[in-house]
Amino acid sequence: LQTPPSHAPALATRARIDGLKSCLPVMIGYFPVAVTFGIAGVAAGLSPLQVVLISVLVYAGASQFLLLASIKAGTPWLWVVALCSLLNARHLLYGPLLSRFLPAALHGRLKVAFLLTNEVFAPAFHRLQSVDPGRRQGWMIALGLGAWLTWIAGTAVGVYAGDGLERHYPMLSQVMRFALPALFMALVCQSAKRGMGLPIVAAVAGAGVIAALGHTSLAILAGAVIGCAAYRQRRAA
């Protein structure tokens, strides 16, 4: 059965609203991290406009902080591009997983590709397949736009009001550092399904032990491997 033409705009609008609702946890987590980036960008010697434009055009989270560190260290720009590209190579894995749920038109996929981040991928991967196929692109773009605009807004607040916020609320910088880990925890809880409790506990425990030994970067990789292994073993049982 086809949707009546009079109902099509309403359904498309509903899909976009649902996409924004799914983005709310990401927006809450992104804002304080973006404020931190805005403060760090000004401290690195960039102009307010340059810092905001980095969030508008680059929009790559960790790569933006790497960009600031590279600028302060005087790293040649070719090395900066190479390092940022390597850091974002994980998107080569995200794309094929989402592409099967999206329309085949290239221009539409390019819009989604620009808006795709780690935190956008998590709700999209778990919810996009339940959206009506004709509304998926609108849902995905609304999800991505909500995150992107929040990141830009947070950067602007950090650039123009960051110093004042830190003076009035000295503990704010400490709290903002916890925002992104808290967001990842919220996304894990949202994405968890029945039967995933043991793998999650195993991943957290394994990563925690390795992190306690002082190998924090290795702990992330080890936690992921342990969680996947525990999940496969549980499914095979």
C-alpha cells in the first residue's frame, strides 16, 4: 500500500522529529566538549572565527583537538592532514554498515557522510533499520544536523564566553572532561539488548584491569576485543 500524498509531508516531518529526538543524548554530550574545544582553540592562538570555522568545516571531534596540538607544536600541514586522516579512518568501517539502510543516491549519501561521527553512528546503526525506508535519509540527516549544530554552538560559547565561565565556575573544566565518556556510557546503555549484559561486564572489567596497569590506550582495544569475544561465545552457547 502506498502512503497517500497528503500524508507524505507529515510522515517526512515526523521522521525528522524522531531523528532529532534520537539525537538528544548526543547533543547533551557534545555541547560541553565543544565548549572545551572553543576555549582550547582561543588558547592556542587562533582567532574566534578560525576556531568556529574549524568546527563548521572540519567537524571531526578528536581530530580537531589533534589539529590544535599540531598547530601549537608547529607540525607541517601535510603531516597534520595525514594524522587527521588516519585518525578518521574508522569511518571507512561505519559507512558500509549504514549504507545498506540508506537510498543509493550519491548526493544523499555524501550529506550523511559529512554528518557522521562516532556518536551519531551508534543511534543510527541501532535505530535506522526500524525507520520507514522512504524516510530514513531525512531521519539520518536530522540526527546528524542536530549533532553538528550543537557542536558549532558549543564551540561558539567556548570561544566567546569560555573565559568568563571558567572564572565564575572553576570546576566547570573538570566536569566538561567527563561529558564525552558519560555520553558513550549513555549510548552503550541505549544500544544494549537482552543477552548483552555479560559481554558488557566482561569488556568493562577487562579494560578496567588493563587501564589500572597504566595502559589506557591498549585498554580500549582490549575491552572491545573481550566484549566481542564474550558476545560471540554467548551466541554460540
